[in-house]
Amino acid sequence: MGLISFVKSAGRKLGLFGGQEAAAAEEAKQAAEVAAAKAAEAADAAMQEALRREAVGADIKAAILSYVPIEELAVGYDGETVSLFGTASAQADKEKAVLVAGNTEGVGQVDDQLEVVEPEPPAVYHTVVSGDTLSKIADAQYGVMRMFDVIFEANTPMLKHPDEIYPGQVLRIPPVDAPVHTVASGETLGTIAKHWYGDVKQYKAIYEANTDKLSSPDVVEVGQQLVIPLRSPNLA
């Protein structure tokens, strides 16, 4: 729980929903449209702003519910910060709700007050910068480039394709266990290192993590299961 910062100028534009239209999402979407219409008609500036904020809150609520189920979800918006209240069944759903809210244009912070039925170790958040790819982020966060698919899966269904990230977007990076690689015919520690790290020279790290199985870095056997060490503190 607490405040999470986002890039206010980046993210989903209001009224654009990428998730599935659930009944609860449709209800919130209609509430947003009603509030927006009232705001447009209000003569008093203060009332117009209050209705606009109400419309934004309802819009974000609809967006969240179109992606993840949150019980008794309540959303507030003060022009800068979105406040989220309700109960998620899983830690991942809670964090995805935060991302949907924060990755909305006009939102600078999310005050996460969501409860979780079965709490788990939380993810960390990464703000995408120009030149980032999921592979680069995986290398920075886990020390293993090939684990880009873990980050992609952790941000679905909001993230539709591994290449469709943008500067200012915030992604969740879940804690993980070190992956295990099963040696295939023709593989060497060098080719395995190239696959996971993108760098043949990292074969030494794999060897050192598996000295209980390997007598030499030059000899691996088909079917052996080798731990691929992470070079990051973001572990499960």
C-alpha cells in the first residue's frame, strides 16, 4: 500500500478501454459518460471541475474492472492522485489495478489502499524510458535477458505485445525464482549462456552455480537440469 508515482502525460486516454467489457465495467463506463455530460453542461466552474473529476474516477474504475476483478472497487480522483479501495483475490490483480489506474493520461500518483485476500511478495515497478525493451528491462531487473517473457506475462492483458511499450509506462516486475534449463543435444554452457543472457561469456556464472552437477565447464550431459543464476536482488 502507499503512493506510487506515474508519468502524468503518458498513458491511456480517457474513454479508451482495452480489456473485456464486464457488466461491472460497463456500469462504471456509463457512470463516467453521465458525469462527463453533466460537467460539460455545468455553468459553475467549480461544479464543472468536480463533475470532471468524478467522470475520470468512473472512467478509471471501468478500465480496471475490464481487466481484473476487484471486489467493492471504489475510485477517487483529485486531479493528480487516484485513490483505490476494494479487495483483490490475488497480489497480481491488486498490482494490475494500480497499473491500469496509473498508466492513464492525467494521473501522477496512485494511492493504493487495496486489500488482498492472500498477500504475496509484492512486485517492484519499472518506469519505461526511451530505448527500453523488455529484454533490457529483464537484464536490468533479473540479470537474465531471456526472462523478458516473465515481465510480459506479468503485465498481461494490459500489455498486448512484448514490443508495445512506451516511455513513461510503468510495468510490474514480479519476484521470481532462478530458472532451470534442461540441457538439449548439442548444447554447451556457452550456447546456454547465449540463450539466457545474450552473452557467451556468462557460461562461467552458470558453471559456478552448478558445481554440484558439473565437474568441468566443458562437459554437460543431455537431460541435466542447470540453475540459471539471477544477477539481481529481485528474487522470490
